[in-house]
Amino acid sequence: MKKITFVLIFLGLNLFASDKLIIAHRGASAYLPEHTLESKVLAFAQGVPYIEQDVVLSKDDRLVVIHDLYLDKTSDVAQKFPERKRKDGHYYVIDFTLDELKSLKMSEGFKGENDSVNAYPKRFPTKKADFTINTLEEEIELIQGLNKTLNKNVGIYVETKRPWFHKQEGKDISKLTLEVLKKYGYTDKDSKVYFQSFDYPDLVRVKKELLPQMGMDIKLVGLIGLNEWEETFEFKNGKWQNYDFSYLLNIKNYAEISKIVDGLGPTYVLLFDERELKNHKIVPNDFVKNAHKYNIKVHPYTIRADALPSWAKSADELFDAILFKAGADGVFTDFPDLGLEFLRKVR
């Protein structure tokens, strides 16, 4: 009887592990500069089911794949266009045409004003090799092309960066992103695509207005940050205000939230008891359980093996804490190979 029980537990864990998603955060960004096509090819080769694309609009309304609204920390923009920074000192993607953006040399992220010092010391050297920015269309064509030649079905995981900012600039990034997704055949829940954003009010608009207008119904994910990050602003009571993410953390709202999104993407610390983490104890809270009650998937971010929290001794321990102790359905990581290897070990 004990042997049968053990086998059943093992098989259950095996099936459970096979359902977990390892999502390549900005590609295989621990090994090659984030969001370069080279980084995406490596992530594809490592065997991930989904690869992430952050998108920002250029001056001429082209969707380019880059994590930030500005170019300061991942390109040579300050050398090529020194006069183009705004009053806050940043060089904004939206102030450059696609041709101008294509003239820039993209780099591993650097620290402060010193473009020769890596933000993550052991990663690809800054200012080395010849990397360029790419459009969302270019990346989709690359992934779809590799899917065809290698007989794979790798999906895309697209994030619209700060739709509220683009709205202030007179642009509708969500509509333009959906148009590109539709052009390439990502139109329904069965399509290998997730559409995510920190801008939950905009996701409500996407769900209730844009998707019906365009004859689409793709999977949506609401990202959750900490309020102090000031990641999202909403126009409320006649002014732009910092969005309060506590709405997305309250189970009382989940019946309504489940009508808008298919998943939630919190920073992973939100899955655990904060007081216990301070004592280096990994104790999950009810976040995942509450989400699952309403059939909401949970895809937290971001595991970095070279920037582990003090309470995790290894990347494996962190993958285990998020995917199995907390029960998340998937996780974003800069180290897709380590995530996939972890799942192979537990299978």
C-alpha cells in the first residue's frame, strides 16, 4: 500500500510539474542583452514554452521591443543624440523614429552613468558585439519562423509598457499592439499568446472595448507591483494619480477581476508571508489559492540566479518556493535554462 501511495504521489508531482510554465523574461537575458533577437533565439533554443516581449511606441508609431520607456541604460543614445534628452535627463523611445532607433547600438544594461559597468556584474559585457533594437513584428516573425522550421509551438508573452504614459503622449499602444497580434494570427484564447500590463484600468478597456471591436478574445494578465514603484497612473478625479494595486490583491474583487483577466502576474514576494520572509522562512500566503478559486492563473516575476533574495539559498529553492510551495502556474526568469532544468529534476 505504501508503495502504491508513493507511486501515486510521484505521478501526481510529475503531472503537476509538466503544467508549470517557465517564461523567458526578456529572452535568455542572463546570457545575452535583454530583448535582443539573439537573446530570444537562445531562449527558444533552451526550450521555453513562452518568450516575453515588452513593447514601447516610437515617434512614428512602431512597436519596438524594449523594457523601459527610455534608452539611457541599454544603448549608446547619449553619444549619438546628446541633445535629445528631456528635462528629466532621460532619452525617451517615443521621441525617436524607428530609423533613429535602429541606428543605436544596444547593450547589456549598465549601472548609473558609467556605461562600462554592468548592472549585473557576471552578465554579457556592456558595449560588446553588435546588437540592435527590433520591432514586435520582427520578433514575431522570428519566433514563428523557428516554430515552423523546428516544428515547435513557442508562444509570445507581450507587455504593453505604461499605456497611461502613451495616452498622455496622444498614442494608443494597446490598440496598435492588438492590431499586430491579429495580423499574425493571435486572435483567441487558444492562441499561444498572453497580453499583459501593469495598467489594469487599460486592461479593462482592452477587454470591454478593444477586443470586441477587433473580433479578438486573447488571454489577458494583470501585472501587480508595489505602490511605491509608481508603475501605473490613472486619471481619477480630474488628475493623474498613482494606481493602488491593493485592488488586485483583495479576494473580494476577484469575481469581477476574473471577468477581465485570465491571469495575474505579481512580484513574487507577494506570494509569501512577509513577516516570515524576514525570518528567512518560506511560508506561502493565500494569493495563489484565492486566484485559483476564480480560475485565475498566477505567473509571478522574476527569478534571477545572480540576484537571489536573502531567504533563498539557490535558484532551485526559489523555483520550488514559487511553483510548488506557493503553487504558481508559471514564473518569469532571466535564466530559462535553470528553470527548465529544475522542472526536469522534479519530474
